[in-house]
Amino acid sequence: MEEKLTLFKNRKRFGIEKNIDIIFKNTSLVLSSFVAIILLGIILVVFFQSFESFSRYGLKFLVTSEWNPVKDEYGAFTAIYGTLVTSFLSLLITIPLGVGTAIFITEDFVPKVAREIIGSFVELLAAIPSVVLGLWAIFVMEPFLRAFFVFLHNFFGWIPLFSTEPTGRNSLLAILILVVMLLPIVTSIARDSLNQVPKKLRNAAYGIGASRWKTIFSVILPAALSGIMAGVLLALGRAMGETMAVTMIIGNSNAFSWSLLSPGYTISSMLANQFGEADGSQVSSLFYAAFVLMILSLVVNIFAQWLVKKFSLKY
Amino acid sequence: MNSLYYQKRLSRNIGDKFFTSLSVICALIAILPLIFLVTYILIKGGSQITPELFTLEPNPPGDDLDAGGINPALIGTLIITTIASIIAIPVGVGGGIYLAEYSKGGAFSRFIRFGVNVLAGVPSIIAGVFIYALIVSTKILFGSMYSGLAGGMALSILMLPTVIKTTDEGLKLVPNELRYASLGVGASMYTTILKVTLPSAFRSIATGVVLGIARAAGETAPLIFTALFSYYYITGFGDLFYEMGSLAVLIYNFALEPYDAQNKLAWAASFILVLSILSVNIFSRILAAFTEKTKRV
């Protein structure tokens, strides 16, 4: 009995070890809360810095396009419009191309090795820095497409979207370089969600006599839709926040124009261009624009996460 | 009887052919520009590589004959990404440990996981704006404004979500039996984590972290008004508190110069940046594939 009790006593941990354990746990707790602190910090800092501009212009800031540091008049409509138009139109081009490519590499049109090579190649391209894409857009894509833009203007100039004479950098180029940037993202996410659709579903569809594309359209794509949608929203968030490639090729002009062939502006390119040299109320207005951008991308991101949770595969 | 054979003219077969060729065309349109892009960068950039490139300072734009080298930018990128890693890796791995090992799926950990995903989606330029407001404009770091240190901090914000996520997911893959065994022989929680679970998840965490570092190395937007740019050699520790060049910002600045010599320098810098990022990616992919194979056995 006596012996057992001492054994039991010895099973207690030493005080130091216990303390280390507690310290370790709490340190990791503090470190994990850094994420929340940084996130809230970003939102609060950007909001308070934009407060001066916010209280002066209010929501009028969002719908006027005067940006004049000399007269101290600021409105970000051109940039907000540019952000939305470039990101949505680039997605509009990317979605069919990306999903089409993803179907191509998940079906057995070509041998598996070839498909895997194409798949990993596309994924690698997502790693190319956007500033390099911008460089490529300036020196390769713009000269290459100039003749096409002139053609577009000559034949479709009556449509407001193509109504300006193309002279160098413009919004359409920004849209196209965004397509090159977003394609790897959309393709690889669409491929993953197509791969996750259970084989049973496909076999069942084939078994009742559906053709290959009937199966894809009526069974496989609907089953993979939530994953694809989440990927598309992720890409949309990326497109809205994308700075370098767009800044380098969009032409950076605050003059509003409906035409895609004229130079434009996005919120992020405005920040990249003006932040370094701005002072006074211009800084506050830039912070206001940054706040708008942040809210836009937060909404898109949170919606994407909600979508994934709500509609994730239930097979 | 005939209906047992494949009939070309059947509308379903024609439709199938049509959509198959459509998806092939999609793939071609998607992949060709990408191949074009990579080969162009490698050829155009690779042809500008000379030994002096790695040792000289870039000359200020205007001199069309000789642009100099990219030594300060190269070293600057290494320093800035190192600073970012020094901040982001301990914080991220620590946070990931809490999420995977300690949290019990309560409101707090769900909020943090949600926050990680949101932070990963914050545009990179916003990280720059944040650090500008917090550090550059307040001169809080010993009175210095634009500095390599501030640039590193901005990049660390972008790296943090990747590091936490890979640590969290890497640790979750470690089988619970290992934890029970360690705790069962009397090890405390922190010994179990440091000696058992972290080492067995090391490879997957390292892969994710390295990929995160590679991505951060190519980021430009957070640096253009935090680290700014510098034409001069980095000579000592004190240079951390001054403007610091980086490959990414060099490409941005010199691509927009009207002079040919500077543009060539931008191509050379892109070659080095893309080559190193791609080789890191390929290497870690091979490593990951290798790990998966050994696990299956």
C-alpha cells in the first residue's frame, strides 16, 4: 500500500514541465489570433485613414469621376467601374475556356500522361509573378494585337465598347492579360472538382445510354458546380485585386470612357500609381478607394466560402 | 440490328463530336499563349544573361548604352523574402499548431480558419497600403520611412495564410495513433507536438511553406510603396532601414522606362525570377509526389 502511494506520487509531472506545457499552448493560441488581429487591423486602419475623405465626399465619391489633386476634388467612379468591368469581362472569357480545358484534361481524349503534363504545366503557370506578365503584355501582346484592335475599331466602331481609336495601352489588353492570369486558377480548381465527382455517377449515366457529353452536361458538371463556382469567385477576387499586370498595360487614365479600346484605370492601379507621391487629402481619398476595393474583395471571398460550405459535395 | 452499331449521323453522335472538338479548341486557346509566354520569357530573358549582371549596380535610366546589373535587386529580394519568412513562419506554424492540435472545433478556431481564408483573399496591394499607414507614414521604425524591413513585413502578411493553412492541414494528416502512443508513454503535450507530430508532418509543411515563399518573392504590389527601390549596393545591416530594391520592383520600374537598355535589364531580371520560382515549384512538386509514394507503401 505504502509502495503504491509513492508510485502514484511520482506520476505527477514536474512543475516546470507543466508550466512549459501551458506556456506552449498559450503561445500558439496568441500566434493563431494574430490572423484575426491583422485582418481587423487592416480593416480598421484603412477605414480610419479614409475617414477624412469619407466624411467630405460621402457616397458621392463612388459615382463621380473627377480626380483632381490641384482642385482637391476626388471621385473614384472611373477606377471602380474599371475594376468591375475588367474583372467581370475577363471572367466571362476565362470561365468557358478554363472549364473547357478542365473537361479536356479530365476526360480521356488523350493519354493520361499527356493530360497530367498539361495539368501540371497549367498549375505551374499560376506561379508566374504578375509583374512578369505585365512586362510580357507590354512588349509582346500589345504589338501583336495592335492590328486586331484596329480591325475591331474599324468594323465594330459603331458599338460604344470599341468606339475609340486604339493607341497603345488600353482596358481590353488589361482584360486579356487577366484572362492569362486567371486561366490557371479556374482550370486547376475546375479540374479538381471534376475529378472529385465519383466514378459511379458517370458509369450510371453511361449505363442508361447517355452519350459522353450528355453525361458531362447533365451529371458531371452539375455535381462539380459548387467547386467550380467557388473557383470562379476566387478568381474574381484575384482579378479585382490584381495590381501589377493591369497597372502596366491598362494605360492609367482617369478620363471615363465606355470604350474598351481607350486607356482606363482600376482601383489597384490607381493605388500603385499615386500612393508613393500623394499627400494631403489625396492620401485619404486613396485610402477610401482602397477601402472600397477591400470591401469588394471581402464580399466576394466570404460569398465564395459560404458557397463552398453550403453546396459542398454530398456523395 | 443496325442499332447495335455506331452510327455517325445520329444527332447525339454529331453533338458529341462537336463538343469534343470545342473542348479541344478551348484547351488549345488556353495552353498556347501560356507556352508562348514561358518560352518567350526564357529565350528573351536568357539571352540577356551576362556575368556582370550579377555583380553591377543598375545605372539610372537615360544612358541607353549600358544599363549595368541587378546585384542590389537580387540581394534585396533575398533579404526582403528572408525578413518576411522570419516573421511569417514562426507565427504561421505556431498558429497552425494551435488550430490542428489544441482547438476543438469551437467558435474561436472556426473564426480563425475563416480569417485565414479571408486574409488569403485580401488583395496584395492592400497589404502594402496597410504597412504604409502603419509603419512608413508613422516612421515608427527608428525614424526610417521606406525600408526593406517594411517591405518584408508587407510580404509576411501575404505569406501568413499559406503557412498557417499548410501547417494546419499537414498536422491534421498525422494519424492520431502517433499522438496517443506518445501521450500514453507519458510525454507532455508540447513534447508530443515538437518531437512526434511536427517531425512527421515536416515534409508536407515544408513544401507548402517553400511554395509560399516562392510566391512572395514575385510579389510587387506590396513593395512599391513600402520598400520602394534603390540603385545602390547593399553594404551592411543598416541598409535594412532604407529604401531597398527588389527584382520585382526593378522589373516594374524598368519595363515602363522608354530606354531599351533598361527594358533588357527587366527581361533579364524576369528570367532569373521566373526560373527560380519555377524550379522551386517543380522541385517541391517532385518532393511531394515522392512523399506520397513512400506513404502508400
